[in-house]
Amino acid sequence: MKRLLKEIFTWWNGNTINTRFFTWRHGTPVGKDQFNNIYYEGSCDREGNQRRWVIYKNYSDSSQIPPDWHGWIHYRINIPPSYKSKNTTSINKKITRLVQTEKDSSKKDNYDAWIPE
């Protein structure tokens, strides 16, 4: 009985019955983090963004969201961390090849460096 009353009236002890029902009706699970918090995505809001929320494993404490999930839940990134590819080394190699590491000796500088007197 005590547990039921906590679920009805206290949101800080975890999810309430209404949150559980709303999540069951409208939520699609997206992933889980190392703290066993479960992340959900639902229907679009007025701005056209999909609603995102988290069901905490224990107490509702926003400091228990890892940085990668924090970025996703606050619309900083669109791809959830659970969907990200683990093999990004080939992309990083392509980007680093665009950076010139050696100076071309055939090109002359278009300016003369200022030397203080």
C-alpha cells in the first residue's frame, strides 16, 4: 500500500503511475545508459521536434544522465548514443588528410614579416 501511494503522489521517487501509463501509450524506447535509465521518444510537439524523456532507474536526479545522452535529450544531437556507429576512425582519417602538415617550398609568402626595430 505504501509503495502504491508513493507511485501516485511522489514523482521524485521514480516514475508515477501517470508517467508509466503515458510512456506505455506514447513512448518508443530508444536506449539505456550505464545507470539503467531508459530513454524514450514520442510524438512530435508544436515545433515539429519529437518529444524525448527519460525514466530514471532510482530517484529522479538529472545529474545521473551521461553527457552523450544529455546532448540527445536536449536536442543537441539527433542520433541517440545507442545508435551511433563505433567505427568512426575512417571518417577521422579522411578529415586529417585535408590538413596540410608540410610547407610547400615552391610557394612564396605573399607578405614580409614585420620585424620590430
